[in-house]
Amino acid sequence: MMVRSAIVPVAGLGTRLLPATKSQPKEMLPVARKPIVQYVAEELMASGIRDILFVTGRGKTSIENHFDADPELTAQLEATKKTDLLGQVDFSDMPANFFYTRQRVQRGLGDAILCGENFAGEQPFVVALGDSILGLHAKSRCLQKMIELFEDKRASCVVAVEEVPENEVSQYGIIHPVDADGDVFRVQNLIEKPPVSEAPSRLAIAGRYVFAPIIFDMIRQVKPDKRGEIQLTNAMKMLCEEGRRVFAVKLPADEKRYDIGNFPSYYETFVEFALADPDHGPAFRERLRELLGSK
Ligand code: UTP
């Protein structure tokens, strides 16, 4: 079965980025020239995804507006002959269809995915977190590899993982690989935010997943945690415990997962992408050197 659709949850409240996210979605925060969610859409389309469902919520309409036509802006750019900019804001010839639905109450990632059940139907699908970019300027090909593995192994789930330092394992969902050699593993189990002493590896779930539709049945069985949230990791745990085929693909050493959900990581991501800007990167690098030299 070919994987051609993706669910992108963007309904979270983004409380770790307040006050920046009080009236704008964290997924629309800029990283260098583009909002985060545009990188996510570009990565999905480059991986062969042709139908993308955004699970949005209150206060998230700017995401829909971003990908929509803006006749006034187009007319203005045409009149002033700014054709280079025109190409950057006109998404009409994108190779994917965009769909939107709403998560009415923010009950966690698992619940957000459940909002896409009718969209996915009986087909396997990708989940890409709307606040994470894979690879500098979203150039990672990890998702493509995950999709190929999913189809090849007739898996129930394939997840992207990234090796994190030991002192960070307690911030992530961590996998227990059957055998940690190479960059593709069968997953025995998963644990959400384990203390260092209980972490089965340093391989953290990196915001990209491929699922068979069975995941919806699992999500429905997950009990809310103490914050009232339905955790996707718990549904994946059930897949493992039922003995279903769950695999992980490790991001190559030269590719990172850029998580924009907290300030330190957002700052770092912005600077790294800005430094790689073909026009402004070199001057920005010089300016940064000056700034750092004066400290
Ligand atoms: P996070 O786990 O970072 O949650 O979401 P959050 O609620 O947005 O952030 P904090 O903890 O309050 O700062 C990961 C992705 O899942 C989406 C988010 O929008 C983000 O893209 N999400 C999360 C939902 O769509 N719905 C939810 O109920 C929770």
C-alpha cells in the first residue's frame, strides 16, 4: 500500500513559547525566511506526500491563510514587478492538496491524530509534528526512507529517532530497540520521558511517524494522563506490546531534528538557518562574530 497522505497536528497551545504564542501559532513562527509549517509541508511534498491534513484549533487560521491565495498581494507584486517574491508566496502549483480540520479541545497529540481518522480511512499515513523540522532547510530524506521501510516490511509503524545526550532522555519519548546496530531497528517498546536510570537507549522519537490505520484503535484505548492528555506514545506502546511490527529509522549524523517547541531550541534553529541563508548568511556570520567577540 502506498503512503500518500499525512496528518500534521498544529493545534497545541504552545505554552512553552508564551508570550510569543499568545495570539499566533507556534507553527507560524519564522525560522529565517519561512514559517516552520512551510518547511514541514515542503518536506512532506518532497517525500511524495500528496494529501496533507492540518489539525488546527482556535487562533490557528493564519496557517490556512499562509497557504491560500492572496489576490491583493499578488496584484501588488505584479504591478511592482517583484516577480521573484511572487514565486515565493504563490503556492497554487504545489503538488499536494491541503485539508484542514479542528481539534476542539487540546487533549494531546494522540487525540489530535484521532481527528484525522476519516481523512486517513483505510490507508497508511504519515504524521509530521508541525513544530519540528527535519534537516537543515528541511532537506532530510529520512521520511522517504521511513515510507520505503514501512511498505517493504508491511509494518504497523515506523518512527524517526535521533540520538540525544544522556542528560536529555527525560525530555523525550525513548525507544527500546531490539538491536541498536546500524540505522534501522525493530522496536521492542517505548517509554515517554524516562528518568536517565530507566532509559532503554538514547534514541528519541523525532517528530515523524508512518502508521497503519490500526493506530486509531490503539489511541482510542489510551487513558488520559494526569494532565488529561492522550499520549500518542502510549498508543505506540500498545502496538509493540501486541507484537506488531514497529521499526525505527535513525536520522543520519549530518541531519538534525529541529524542535521549535522551546526557546533554547528555537533560538538555535533560527540562528543555524539564518547562517545558512545564501544571501544574508555570510554577513550575519560576521556580525555574530563581532557580537560574540565583544562579550
Ligand atoms: P507539543 O507536545 O509541543 O504540545 O506538541 P503543545 O501543547 O503545542 O506545547 P506546550 O507543551 O504547551 O508548549 C507537538 C505538536 O502536536 C500538536 C502541537 O501543535 C505541535 O505541533 N498538538 C499538541 C496538537 O495538535 N494538539 C494537542 O492537543 C497537543
